[in-house]
Amino acid sequence: MIVDNAPGLGFRIERIWAFVSVADDNDEGVAAFNATPVWTLPMVAADEERVASLRPIARQLAKLSGKPIKLVRFETRVEEEVFEP
């Protein structure tokens, strides 16, 4: 496992976007796609560039599944827990 600890990047997550799939009964879940045969990636983003890169995948998933995919933004940051080393 790799944890990036690069200094001085000045990046703080203030909002998260999620591409949410909607089932027939209106249940929702975070959409995901297979990046490789091994890796399935949830469609979440912490910056607008990543949102833009996921939009074409969301459109394709909606067409393939016949189900809507919503782009949802969450903006309230609450730190629930901190895991110390």
C-alpha cells in the first residue's frame, strides 16, 4: 500500500462529487467502473478536473445500463474520526 505524503501541495478536500446510479425502486449507489481486470474504481472526485474525466464514463454507463446516473456534490465537511499511526 502507498500513502502519498508529498509536502507543499496545498490540496485540501472541501467537497466531493459522486456519480450516483439510480435503480428502478429509486435506491441509489455510487457508480463504479472496471479500470483493469483487477481494479474496480468508484466514480468519486475531489476536484473538477476529475469530474470532467469521469463524465464520459458516466454517460456510457447510463446508456449501457438504461438507468440514470446523477452527478451529486457534497459540500459539508465533517471529520468523523482520525486514525493515528
